[in-house]
Amino acid sequence: MDIRLGKLNELEILRRVDQGYYLDAGEIGDVLLPTKEAPADAKIGEFIEVFLYLDSEERLIATTRKPLIQVGEFALLEVKWTNQYGAFLDWGLMKDLFCPFSEQGHKLEIGEKCLVYCYIDPLSYRIVASTRLHRFLSHDMPEYNPGDPVDALIWHRTDLGMKAVVDGKYEGLFFRNEIFQQMPVGQHVQAYIKQVREDGKIDLQQQPHVGIARVSDFSERLLQSLVESADGFCPLHDKSDAEAIYAAFGVSKKTFKRAVGDLYKRQYITLETDGIRLTDQGRAAGTYD
């Protein structure tokens, strides 16, 4: 039986006692699930999903609560209190998660939210957190191809852009001039591989590579939007904010500009100082299609 501290486990209920239920944890022995942590309909002999951690007296204990983070994961947690040894984070359990001073990139303050990694300290066998995420990321060469979709956990802002943890394993970067949608720290977003550099660093982008087919598809959608508008006008142009463009059409500024260029070359629109306007030729083409 593979019992994992700091993880969810499926354990059998062995017996009922005054304090709660004892569960079968294999070679580790029996583990207590306190009454207040157990479901009201718990039955002897059934298997139950529980999270295993150490209580305030360093005893192994079970809970049916699902923590905000498990061992081997990254998550954004809030600092509940501090003392001379470190900070204590809210991870959804009765006992808070400890982040020692040695694992803090800067001194954490009460109420602060920080992105941390959860692991088992090899010396004390305690479950602890660290804000020094670099220590827990892989330095192996990532095996991605351009355009591959990945999960990106937003990490922090730098002079170059936004750093992210890619698939819970690698470090990636969204370049500042290519970000068109806000990404708060701690948020998981779908991203796409722009390139993996020779040194193993990953460049990310918020949308798949803009190809001819994608521009053509959006060109037609933009044309139909102009045709369906009352005055054939769109108050967006190449100087408009990327977020405003994304809010209106759900595409990057680069895609929008290329589509505008495509429609302009076909004489379907005219360019004005405060937007783009449909021409008679464009209205005829859009209505005919």
C-alpha cells in the first residue's frame, strides 16, 4: 500500500472510537480521522479519500478536507500569521502550512498572498512551503514543439514580462510586449510554446501562432461585424490598447492589425484616426457572403 504524506489517499475505515475513526495506513499503522473531520455517514469497511498530514504534536492524522495545495504542487496562499521562525499559510486545514524564513525570498507579511511550492523537509519530515520556486523546477531540456499547448501558472512580473511555471515543472516567460490580457499571479492559464531556446528556457505566448488561415478567418469575422453594425464603424485601430481589442473580439492585437491590413488591401475598409469604417465595396462583399 502506497501511503503518501501530504497527499490524498484512499484508506479503509477499520473501527470507530470516541475520538473518531481509525483508518488502515498499511505499514505506517492505523491513522486517526477525528470525528469533526469525518463524514456523518462513515461506515466500517468502506474506503474513504483523506488527506494525511501532521498535527500540532507532529502525529500523523487524516482529514476529509481537501487542502489548497498538496506536496509537489504550486499554489497561491495567504499568510495568516508569523513568528520568530517563519510564516504560516492558510491551506484550508486546521493546522496552517509553515514557511520558514530560510525558504522566503523576502520576509512575508500577514495578509500577503504568495506563490509557494509544497514539499516534505527531509530532515524534520514536516510538510513545509517555499517561495524559492527555482529550487523545485526541472533543469532538464523541455521536450516541447512550437505551438504546443501548456498549463502556465503565473509566477511574477519581471522587466522582460511575466514569468510562469509551465506544466508544474519548467520556467517560462511571456514577453511584456506580447501580453494583451492581464494575468494575475497565481492564475492558471492556457498558453502556447513560442520556442524552447538552446539553454532550455521557454518563451510563451497567449495564443497559438498566427497563421494565414487564422488571419483570414478573423478578417471575415471583422468584416461581418462591420456589416452588422449600424454605421459600419469600429472604434478600434492599430494604436488601440491590446486589452480593448481582446475584450471586443477575443484576439491579440497582432491578429487584429493583420486582419485590418487584409481588409484595407481588398478596399473593404478605410482607415480613420479613431477607427476603421466599412466601404460600399466591403458592405457588398460582406452582404453577398
